Amino acid sequence: MEELQKALSDKGLIVSSTPEKGRCLFTTRDFSPGEVIITEEPYVSVPNKSAKCEWCFTSNNLKKCSACHVVCYCGNTCQKSDWKLHRVECQALSKVDKERIKSITPSIRLMVKLYLRRKLQDEKVIPITIMDNYNLVESLVSHMTDIDEKQLVLYAQMANLVSLILQWPEINVKEIAKNFSKFSCNAHTICDAELKPLGTGLYPVVSIINHSCLPNSVLIFEGRMAVVRAVQHIPKGTEVSISYIEMAGSTATRQKALKEQYLFSCTCIRCIKLGQNDDVQESAVLEGYRCKDRRCSGFLLRDSGNKGFTCQLCGLFRDKEEIKNIINEIQSLSEKASFSLSYGHNKDVSVMYKMIEKLQLKLYHQLSINLMRTRENLLKVLMKVQDWKEALKYCRLTIPVYESKLTLSKALRYFYLAVNILMFLA
Ligand SMILES: [Zn+2]
Ligand SMILES: [Zn+2]
Ligand SMILES: [Zn+2]
Ligand SMILES: [Zn+2]
């Protein structure tokens, strides 16, 4: 820990702890907007289900490892970079029978790699550094006492499979189960520039950074490397915060997501407003319906008689049945769209998404989450069919939504995406 503190102090950072939050990362100097606060390579990482290079996560020119037939590489360079770890993983995987290999999920592999990496570092095959050692993983929170029975049983089963793959007589299955719980609170989804999830990585130093629904920093990925950047001026002595979840949700939705996945109740400055007037209004705009009068920007609240909703600006009533009919139409279109999507009929899908968007505009506010999701899906399909002009239009529509919800990281990603599309159009 002392060594880590020293390494961090060179970067203008310090690890502190509070009784409510546990460990926190604080600044010991000012950071400017856009400045890199910290970067970290994953302690271990694994691509998600679809085939990708184990080292760089590309989907191009893949060749399966000829020994285990589980892991893929895009070429010799990546295979060599991963060899010290994969050599031992490969031996373990090669001994697993074919049927069982199919049941090995990315999280099982991530755990196997965690144990192998620890062993290789103990044996000094892989060098230990201050930012790259198992002690950092050891000090991550696991929230074991908050996990329900069902989840514990699942972790135990997964731990047994890990032990079966490793075949180490001295292995502690209970500890593996605890580490699965650590993964669920600490592992990060690695995304590409188009926001597509590529895999999962464990970044024990970045994991010290706590969540806020109004964060001063953002976590992005450059390849597998985690990069934390300031999104505003951060004065000396401030806690560095990032958001663990989609910040566009209402306070109730965000709190539910944090409780379910990260097992804590957020008490950030946005969350303590729960139930106050401006929070009620924000939730109604994000997740509620719009006024029946297209020119009115009022938000609706449920009628006491439960027959519908009343606009809080002009007083116009909106019938529950009318809303239900539109929702049903959207539902049946969505089902058709996902069916067509599974067959790769992307042109048809884009037409259906546009119809859904039109219907949603009748129901929701411009900043509504449902509308934003549809537009994000539409954007993805438009890129697949290489309709760059239309893609750019939806990219531009998505930026202000994220800007307004202070999800600057996402707004920025869409901005970069728009720039990329513009280059295609040029
Ligand atoms: Zn590669
Ligand atoms: Zn192999
Ligand atoms: Zn919060
Ligand atoms: Zn109105």
C-alpha cells in the first residue's frame, strides 16, 4: 500500500478512506478538464463471447490456438505478448473435455486467468510491479455479506468449475466464490470507440475510484488500457469520481441499478434530491410521457383517479388507453424488428426503428430514455448498412441528450463518432 501511495503521489493522487465509502481516490493537485488522471492496463482481461483476439480484441484475421482451440489471436505479435499467461492456461484448457469446454463462460476464463497470473507472479515468471500485483486485487471490496442465497449458490458452482479446470489440490473454492463477487462489483466492461462492448477487464487501481451520478471524471478505454480523464476542473483535495452506470436514468432507476449490480446506496448530490420537486420533474421528462399538445413542453404526472395523466404546465389530460394503444404498436414493431435483426435484414430493421421513433415522439419528451435507446439502435443499424448521412443525423440527435444529462463521456463518444462518420462522407 505504501508503495502504491508513493506511485500515486507522483501522479498527484492519494488513496484515502471514509467509513461510509471505504477507499477513495483524492487529488493532491489541480487537474484541468480533459487531463488524464490515471491509466492502467488490466490485471487480467478476457474478450466477450463472440470470437476476438485474446490480446487486442480485434475480430479480424483470427486464428484459433492450435493446442486448446479455445483462444483466438489475430497474429504472432498478439500471441507472443499473451504467451507467458496463455501457455499455462492452454495446458489447463487442453485437459478439459469437449462438452465441458462449451460451458466455460468469459467470467470463468477471467477467474482462471486471475489465478494463473497470481501463480506466475509468485513464481516470478511474470514480473511484479507496484501497479500490477495480486495484493491490489486482494484489497478490492467483495460485498459478500450482501449477496443473496441464489447468487451464492451460483458463485459456488462457478468456483467448482474453475477448480476443475485448474486442478490444483490446494485451491480454496470459497475464495474463488468470493472473487466472483469481487468481479461483479469491480470488473469493467471494455468498449471500443463505437461503444460496442468487447470484453471484461479487472483494473484494481481504477476500481478504487468511487461512483457518483454527477462525476468529475470519465473512464474510457484505449484498446485494453483504462484511461480516466477529468471532465471538469478538479481542484486539489477533491475525490475523483466516475459513473458506474448509465447516468441518463431517473434517480430511482439509477439507485436501483447501483443497488442491484454494485450493492450500495448512492448518496451523491443528485441522489439526495430524490422526491424533491426538480427531481420529480427530471424523472417525468426522462421516463414519463409528454403532453398531448405537441407545442407544450410540460411534463405529466399520474392522475389521482388513475385514468390517465395530467400536464403540469397546461393542465391537458392524457388518457391511459390512448397511451396503451401506442405502446402496444411500439411493442409489436419492436418484436418484428428484433426478428429481422436476427436474420441480418438491416435495411428492414432501420425502417422499423424509424417507425418506432415516430410513435415514440408522440409519447415521450425529446430527452426521454426510450427515445434515446431507439435512436442509438437506429444509429448502429445505419452504420451497418453504411448509410453515413443518416447515421450522422442520429449521432447529432444523441449528443444533446447526453450533454443535458451531464453524461459528457457519452456525449463525447458520440461526438467522436460523428467526426469519424464525417470523414467517411468526405
Ligand atoms: Zn491481436
Ligand atoms: Zn491455447
Ligand atoms: Zn447518485
Ligand atoms: Zn401541456
